[in-house]
Amino acid sequence: MKGFLAQPVSQIMRKPIIFPSDAKASTLLGELRRLNRFEALVESRSKTRIVTLLDLLKVSNPSRTLIGRIARSAIPIASEAPIMEALDLMIVCRSWGLVIKEGEEVLGIVSQYDIVDRLSKMHVISASCGEVMKADVVSVEADDKLSKARSIMRGHDLPYLPVLEDGRLRGGLSIEDLVFNMIQPRESMGREDRSGASSRLWSIKVRSVMDRSPLIVDEDYPASKALERMLARNKRACLIAKDSRLLGILTPREVISHLLKSKPRSEPLIYVIGLPKAGDFVELEEVEAKLKRTLDKIFRQFKPIAEVVVDIKRRKIRGGRTLYGLNARIYRPGKIIALSAEGWYLSEAIDNLCRKLNKIRSRERKQPRRKALF
């Protein structure tokens, strides 16, 4: 498994669905349903954005809503970054998928489901469901209204809810049950009918649309086999129960969190992409050392930082000099800080980047009461 997790994330990326920001949510819903996808990328002039089925829960009238209004910023990752770091970033930033980029070019996308699907086929997870599952489970009652389930999914960012009745497990409710069946309006409905129909639909009880045959296993069942069955049956979760009593839940998020327990958490990883392969090696060593010293100071002052990616590009060559452009991305939980710098010579570009980092650090020291940028 270590060999797989050390592979570059580009090895498992797939081609994303891309929609213009002025497309209607109803069009996106139809395409996600046809392709059995959880997410799509949204074209934007400034930055790449993403829409998931969870974002579509915000929509009341998909035939009128533009997806640009509900899209969120996509979390980028370099194509050379190892799969383990993709897992780390997904958990730290609470993201279901990452966009794989080379500079400003979008190469593909990778999701929690993509990685877990590959792992399930490799049969490398030796733990039981009881060791991997989340025990503190958010659930709904069979007689709750669908509006309550919708609110819980949106508030907790959950694609699946167990359904209980009198303390016993009775079924499950997936994000697809709500998005595809409840939000998407029927073509036969007129505009005046849709608002009233939508209100009535959300008043329906959960038991009316829940999955009455969820995937259920016991605590001792192998987690790898549970994942394999879950994906084969196209389920969003595997429920762990005993005598109809819910004990826990297993989703890709729990599997990823379990894998990350074995990763050392001493300090963030730094990726420097695009360093010249030839030239003054003494200068290259000095450049890397200076960058590391500056970032070490940032790490001590601002925590937690999950990952730093510095992408080096040659902009132009003139008179024996090379103009280097640097794009740095610093990842924190739910936040990405982006910085850029240029210089005629690599050392000059690194100096300029380090000055920007130190300015931010100094400014935050002088204003301790303000929220830190890192």
C-alpha cells in the first residue's frame, strides 16, 4: 500500500465534467445523474471552482439557478504530489475532490471515491470495520420530514444518513435520494406548480424515499471487503450494526482518516516543482536552503499548515538572463494562501518570494488581535 500512496496523484486522476458558470443547475443535475458523478468543475476567469451534489442541496429552483452562484473554490494539487498528500489535503480542507493542475492548466480531478475505489481493488486494508468506522453517527428518524434530512446533510456536509425508528436501524438516505428525486423539477410541471410542489415534497417523511436495503455489516467484517461491496452496489456508505442497533458508519472519509494515522505529522511537506536540472548547483542548494529557512519561520508562527507547493516557471530569456516566475500555495484547513514573485535569475525570484512571506509574518506579529492570514 505504501508504494501506491507514494505514486503521483496524476496516476489516478480522471477527466472532469466541466460546465460554464452560466449553465442552469437543472442541466448539471441531468448530466451528473447520467454519468453517475458526484461533482463537476465550473469554468471561471479568476480560478477553478467546483460543484458537488451537496452544493446542489442549496437549490430550490434548478431550472432558474445558475451553477456559478453555488460553486465553491476548488482545492488544487500539483500533478507530482503523492497520493498520500492528496488524502491529507482532502481531510484537512474537508474537500470531497481536488483539481489537479500544472501551473494554470487543469489536468484532471481526483476524488475520495476514486482513491478508495482503487484501494478496495488492491485489498490492502487489513483493519476491520469496527477499527475504521465513525462511531458518533449523525442520523434521522423514519418519521422526520425530508426537509430536516436536507438541513442535516447541508450543515454537516454528509452524503448519507442512517435512518432509525425506535432506536433501531431501518434504512439509509443518500444524497442522490434528495437531489435527483426531490430537487429536480418534472418537465410536465409549470412554473406556478413547481413552488407548491417543492414545498409539499420536502414535507414527505423520510420513510417514503429511504433505501430499505442498505449495506449492513458487523464490527468484525473486513473493511476492505465492506468497501468493495459498497462500491459494487453503488452505495455511499456501509452501516455497521448489531441486532439492528447502529454502531457506526463507514464512508471514504473514514477510510482516508484511518490511512492518515500512519503518516508522521512533524511538519508540513514542501514541494518545489520545476527546479532547473542543470546549472549552478551551488546556487540551487542556496536557493532551496533559503526557502526552507523562511518557511520554517512561517511554520513556527502559523499553525497548522498541511502543505506548501512552489511552482517555478521560466517566463522568458533575454541577454543571457532568465526571468523566473514563482507561484506558491500554502494550504491550511479550509484555506489556501497564494503568493507569486518574479526575478531575473532564480535566486532573485526566491528572494522576492521570501520578502513577501516575511512581510506577511511581520505584519501579523504587529497585529496579534487580527485573524492570521496563515
